[in-house]
Amino acid sequence: MRFLVLAFSLFVFVLRPASAEMPAGEQELRAAFADWFVIQIVDTRTGGALSEAHRNMDGTNQRNVPVVFVDAGHAAEFVGNLPDADQLEGRLVNAADVYLESKYDVVWRVPAIEGAVIYYISAPNGDPLTAKIKGALKILAFADLADAQTFKRSGEERFSTPEVPIQLDIQPLVISDIANQIVSGSLNDLYVRPSPTIARWAAQRDAGAVLMKDYETEQAEALKTLGRASE
């Protein structure tokens, strides 16, 4: 069991080695998480990133564990409840960087009720569906449940016939488990598709947004556009 306390800690990331010097498991993880960006909440006054203070039940192994958010809306909701929201940046970081530089110890904050999971789509025989990613067939995993549901419906429409309807299923994957499996070499050819909210936040950052509280959902942006049009 672990005890935890929220805190902002200053994490110093070291330069990673050239690809040829990386262990095979690390290379696999960087390939699987290549486009999977998540959000760290960073205090603009100190540069410290949100962390949780963990220790074992017996009080040993005390450490600060970085906290990252898989979904931008979830991160904005979290920050909005804090008194210093005006000082908290939503910084985009690569999931593999955080995982490896923290020595495999990360708190993954997700909206899912199942816990810290992502998803894949399975065929009727239980095999995971694959997709061609950057020229190679990969097991496609989704950081966003709604995104996975959209792909599931699309796949069912594509593979079904009037005589033989196809039922696909969405399966959860525990993030820490799959990361460990990739690094150990027991899981290969996975690719994680980030939440669409991450791309929205990246675009908003490009337009000048910095504070996480300023994130606009698709619905909020649509309402704002509608309001301008009605003026």
C-alpha cells in the first residue's frame, strides 16, 4: 500500500542517449508511445510539476511520483478546483519520456472509471485489431474511450455484411502493465493513439494559451462561435 500527498516538485530530466545506445525495450516503448502526449501541470512560479508523495506502508522508499493527465478536459477540471489555477500551466510531454525518466513510476490520471487504462478493439475471436501505422501493422490502442467507440462502430460497418454482422469489443489495458510489458519485451507492435483533446490543447497552445484552466472543449468553442454569429 502507498500513502500519497499532492505536491509540486521540480523534476530535472536528463538528456536521453542516442537511439543506438537505448536498450531494446526502451526503443520499443518510445516507438509505441511516439505520438502519445500527455499533460503535466506545472507551477509557472517555480517550474515544479505536479507530483504525489508516495511511500511504502512501512515508511520506506519515499519518493515524488510525477502525475500526468491523459485527457485535457480532465486536466482543466482538476486545475479549475485549485486556488492557484491562474499560475498552473498545462505542459505537453511525451508519455514515454515521463515513464522512463521517472524510473517507471508514474501516476496516470484518466477520466475512466475503470482506473488508469487505455483501450484496444478486439475481433470476435478475441484477437486485437491492427492498423497500418507509419508503414507497419500495429495493435492500435486508444487513450480516449469515445475515440475507441468511434473506431469500433466504423470497423463493424466495414466488416459486417447483411448476412453476417460483426460484433467488435472494446477491451481495457492497464497503462502501467502494458508499459512494463513493452519494456520487458513481452509485448510488441503496439501504438497508442492520444486523446483528441490533446490535439485540441496543442492547437490552443499554438494560439497562445498556457494556463490549463483556459482549455476550451469542443462544445464550449462551438457555443462561443454561435454566440458571435448571433451578435
